[in-house]
Amino acid sequence: MQQNADSFLRLVKIMDELREQCPWDKKQTIDTLRPLTLEETYELADAITAKDWKGIREELGDLMLHILFYARIGREQNQFMLDEVINGICEKLIFRHPHIYGDVKVADEEEVKKNWEKLKMKEGKKSVLSGVPPSLPAVVKATRIQEKAKQVGFEWDNKEDVWKKVEEEIGELKEAIQAGSQERTEEEFGDVLFSLVNYARFLQVDAEGVLEKTNQKFIHRFQQMETIAAAKGSKLQEMTLAEMDELWNEVKKQKEPS
């Protein structure tokens, strides 16, 4: 514990020195830091997807520095102090875990989640969905919305019923396409995606995570196609679809990178 405390205080000291002495750090504001923080967050997400523990460790450090940077600016603006940030999350965690720090009994993880949402409402939240950040990526947002709705009982009984809903939405999308309505087609396509995300939850699948893995798989295979084509003295844009499909099938037989 003392080692962790010493390391944390060392980083706080370095952050203060940079803010006071470095020309770049002096100029930063919460607005200029925001896009950099988003970038660091996505870099952490990439490292997690790749199971790159060295990368995870590094990106966690970068994010921790950003947290201290915002806290330093908050202090300068007379908005809050670092200890208020830390004690604030400590108090919140204690309040929202009465099964650990109180006498509430819970049977499982689901009861913990339901109690969490009830306690958030007691804190003044007007809607169970108010805690979903507007700027979340759409697939992640859909998952969080559905998870929160579940905590008040707005949930399907089983995955079979959810799949029927997926099929229903696909049928409505086909009807919209046949009717030639672009506006309705877009709406129904969104409904299909939303229902698929819901089905993913019932399968205990991280829709955002698996989609990103598929993205990376496609990138790898496509680049392999480009490499093979170049080795044959050709380019993909010079090949027919049938020829590219043959290359694709060849690449699919190769072992995917871990």
C-alpha cells in the first residue's frame, strides 16, 4: 500500500512541475485535453482487445496522468481539489455498495445492479437512462441503455423471444426496402441493429468488442490479399471480383493472428 501511495504522490508532483514549468502543459485547458483523453481511452480499449498487458499498463498510466491534469486545472479554477475527487468516488462507492458497507443482503450480481440503479435514483437522477453518456459510440450506448432498462424490469424473458424480435425487425426492414422509402429503411435498419445488440446481451456477448474483432480480422485478411496480389505482380483494383474472392478464400484458410 505504501508503495502505491508513494508512486501516486510522485506522479502528482511531476504533474504539478509540468503544469508550472512546461510551455505546452501550461497552455492546456479542459477543452484541449478532451480529444486527447478520448484518444488515450481508445488506445486503452485497443490494448484490451489485443490482450496486450504491457500496452494496458502503459495506457492506464496515460489516463491516470490525464485525471491528475484535470484535477490540477480544477484546483486552478477554484472548482475542486484532488482530494475531493478521490473522496467523492470513495463515498459514492460506499453508498452504492450497502451489501458490503451496510446490512443489505444480495443474492447475486443482478441484485447488485438493481440496487445500484435504485440508489442512483435516490441521488437525484430523474431517469434510469440519465447516466448513459450522450457521446458514447452507438453500439456501446445501445448496450448500456438496454442494461439500464433491464434493472427496472423492462426486459425480455428469454433469448428465443429476443431472436423473434430480431426476425420481426428484419421483416420490417425488407418491407421498407421494397416500399422504396429511404427514411423508413434507415429507421428499420437502426431497429435491426438495436435488436441484434439486445440479442448479443442475452448471449452474453460484448457486441462492441466482437464487432471490433471482426473489423480487425477483415483488415488483416484484406491486407493479406493485397500482399498476395502484389507478389503476383498485380493490384486488387486490377482484378475481377471472382479473382479477389479466390484470394479471399485462400487467405481465410491461413491461421489468424492471435
